[in-house]
Amino acid sequence: MLFTYIVSGLSTFFIVYLLMPVANWMAWKTKLLDIPKGRKGHSRPMPLSGGLAMFVGLLIVTTFFAGAQKSVAVLAVGGAMLVGIGWIDDTFKSRQKDFPALPKLLVQLLVAVFTFMLDIRFRGISLSWIGEEGAYISFPLLVSLLATVLWIVGLINMVNFLDGVDGLAAGATVFSAVTLFFLSMVRGQELTALLAVALAGAALAFLRFNFYPAKMFMGDAGSMFLGFALGVISLEGTMKGATLISLVVTVLALGLPVIDTIQVMVSRLLAGSPMHQADRRHVHHRLMSRGLSAKQTVVVLYLVSFLLSALSVFLFFL
């Protein structure tokens, strides 16, 4: 299987890499461009089509290597829905208009429920890690649904929130996906390991065009898809038959988006600001406000992601 993992990761990387010029041409042809204004950090129009290339490349490789398995079907259908609504949002953005948040949220909820209906879900939690040998709490159907929806929708928006500086969301996804790949491989979960390494390859290929100074953005279509993919892979991988330690390990593997979202929510709550209102409270904004350049900020946060991933692996073996 190791050879298959290597080939699938490299295949996704090269396919996405080759699709990027096509996506770039499509964005300029359709005027799907992020125009600099307000809080924007870039000085020229940027194509917003990188997410489509990642989705298509990942879908091609996972279908070839894994076929029409449940997880692949969920990523294909759910991903298509998110890329579609994200593309509409990005189109509004390119026209310098605001797309309402409600349609995006409804699609996110629908995708999360679809994932649950295909039996990718929280089922319960084992308490063996805290000394209760054999103790297992099985979630009622409603609790399982709510936990699954919160996990999926939460990760979709966490990665979306993180996409505020060149290379950050894609780089954080690479670290998280590689960690999930390693943990799934060690546990013998071949399909989720393959999905994780393919996701890492897709995000890494995009990073070649998105690291500072960026030549292309992933758009909401890309950031929502990456968050969704991480949610599905973690539910089918490290969170399957969840124990308290696997929950902690998974949260650490997805560390940067989770930490950023928590600190933003606490900060907005303390300030009395609306939770949905865009501001400069994200961790990358805070670092840049202290004098770090965009590139320095991303490198610092890459280090944080690496340390969280290393801690995740350490606790897994512990």
C-alpha cells in the first residue's frame, strides 16, 4: 500500500499542478477575480479558481484508486455542492457584491446531513483512556446527527476563516492531511490514508501558486471544500470508534484552524461583536499587526501547525 499512497499523492499533485493554468485562464475569461479593496492585502486582481482545480484533481485520483466507495462518493457529491455555492459566492465577490451568508450555510448543513446519511458520522465515544475499561457511550441518533453536523460545518468554516493570507489555509491543510494520513496508515485504515495523502498532494500543488506572493486564490469554493474534506477524512479515520484520546489527537492534527476559530470567537464574545462579522481578530491578522510581514506570519503559523501535528502523533503513540 505504501507504493499506492506515494503514487496517489504524487498523481494528485501533478494533476492539480497541470490544472492550475487552466483554472487561471478560466478565471480571467469569466472575470472571476478578487479585486483589491478595503482589508485586502493584494494590489492586483487575483484569480479565484484554485479551489476548482483542487477539487477536480482530487476527485480524478481518488476515483481511479478507490472507485465509487462511500467516502469518495461523499467527497464528490458534497464537494461539488460546496464548490458550486462557493463559485457563486466568488462570482458575487468578483462583481464587488456581497453574497448572503444564509444560502452558503444551508448548503453546508445539507452537505453535513448528506454525509451523516451515508453513515459517515459520530457514533459514540469510548472512555477507556480515563480508566473505564470497556466503557462505551453510544450516541442517540439525534446526538450523533448534531455532533456530525457541527464537526463538518465547523471545519468548513474554520478553513474558510483561515484563508486570509497567502499560503496559510493551503499550508495548514497540508500539515493536517499529512498527519491524518500517517495516523490512518498506522491504524490500517487504507482508504482514509489514501484520501488524506491525495488531499495533501492537491493542497501542496495549489500552494505552489498561492505561497507569498500569490498568483492565484482558492476562493470560498476551495476553502470550503478543503474544510469538508478534512472533516470527512477525520470522521472516517482517526475519529472512527472515537476514544477521548483519538478526539484530542484529531483536534490537534487539525490544530491551527481550530485554535484560530476558538480565539476569534472568544475575542468577539468578550468585545460584544457579532460572531459573523468580518474583522482583523484572526491569528494571522494579529501577527501582522505586530509587525510581521505576510511571509513571516505564514512561516510562524506553519511552525505552529508542525508542532501541533507532532504533538498529535506523540499522544497517539502514548
